[in-house]
Amino acid sequence: MMRRRRQAQTEDAIVGSNVDAMLSTGVIEHGEGV
């Protein structure tokens, strides 16, 4: 399993908004990852 790369706090907000946008458009879907 790959380790998650840590993001700077400013990048974290951008990543979060991009993930939300992709979830709402159906590009990605919520998973049950461990």
C-alpha cells in the first residue's frame, strides 16, 4: 500500500475542493478504503 503524501495546508484546501467537484460530477465515487 502506498503511503499518503502530506500536503501543505493551502494545498489541502485545493485538493479538498477538487475532490468535492469530482465527486459531484461523477468522475470519482466515495470508497471504503482502509
